[in-house]
Amino acid sequence: MALLLVLTAAAFSYVVEGYRPHPLSSLPSSHRGRPDPSAERRRHLQDALISTTALIGIGALGLEDSQALAAGTARSVADIDVALEGKMHKFREYLGPKLTLVANTASYCALTDGNNKGLVSLYERYHDKGLNIVAVPSNEFAYQDPDESATIRKNMCGLYGVEFPILDKQRVQVGPQQDPLFATLTSADGMTGRIEWNYAKFLLDADGVPIRRYKPGVYPMDSPLQDDIDAYLTKGTLPPKRPRSLNDF
């Protein structure tokens, strides 16, 4: 709960008071992109408040840290068109031989550093065993990824050594403007519901069918997510869900 309060305060402060430096601030200003801090913040205020409220509600209700998928109820994302560097590709080009992890990322979030480092560690440990990771930047949560896609990609690679694909920015939140990738991921039974915040994660099988969803507070390493990946890559099945931790939201 303390973590939820911190994130809530940060979200409101960010939107009302303006941009505050993150580790990316060590980069030259030409690499960071800094939009107009008045009109743009007002335009995103409503979305930020809604997203923050959703995050608090989910954490307070104590829902489980992952949502299992009932067999045969999800559609593959393999044939969905996604953009990378302005060019359209079928998502199947980014599927791992056994598993793929999809995460909506952000550059200036309290969760950014830990999650990005964890995703890199996860990729380094399991990529040769059949896992791929796909990052999907989004600017919908407290306006925490305002840069252009090329800048986001350059910063993630430069700061964290990311080698997995980083798609162009998308709208991931449930609603009429949601892009097809996350619309499909969030339409599967057991995986429905609004994206809680930055770094929600979906685990896909080799065919691009989602098999488990994880909340933003479930970090990549030393977590139920890593346990699931390790088990699936070695045994071909997911283990039972671990009981919710106090730090998960």
C-alpha cells in the first residue's frame, strides 16, 4: 500500500507540477525531447487521473498477481500489424521459439529502472532457451513516455543495453483508441480489464497466444514471472499461480 501511495503522489505531482528528471536526464538535452509543459499536461490530465485511480483500486482489492488463461479462449497476436521504426511488421516476426513476453514500457516512471534492468537480465538468461521480449512504449500513464519512438529506443538501448525489439509507441489502454496488439491481449478470458500502469506484462506461447498476465508490480527477475518462464521452458507447462505478495500491485 505504501508503494501505491508513493506512485499515486508521483503521478499527480508529475501532471500538475511538470517534468521532473529521471536517470535519462543525464543524457544530452537533444536526446530527451521535452514537450510544452502546459497544454500537453492538461490534455493528458484526465487519462493520468483515471489510470492512477485504476491502479489504486486494483491494489486495494488485493487481486492476484497474475491471471491464468482458460484453455482455448484467446486469439493469437501473430498476424497483428505492429510498427517498428515506422515500418509495419507482423507480430509473428518477434515471437520467440517457445515464449514471448510483452510489456508496456515508459521512460520516466518509478518502475522504469527496476523493470528495464530486470527485462534485460531475463532476456540474457533465457533468450538462448527460446524466450523473446517485446517492449511497447506508451505515454498513457501520467505522461511518462513523451519522447518520440526513436528517442525512446535510443535511450533504452543506451542506458540499459536492451537488445530485444522496442516497437513504436502504441496506445495500450482499453478503450476505443486502443491499438490492436493490446486490444487482442486484453480480450482473452482471464486477461480482460484495464492496463493498470506502466509495465503490465503478457506471456505468450510459441504461437502468439497469451497464457498469463502479470501486474506492473511483478518484476521480471526473482518473481512469479521468472518462475513461470523457467518452468515453461523446461517442462512445457505453467506452474500454479503464486499467492499475491504485499509488493505486487
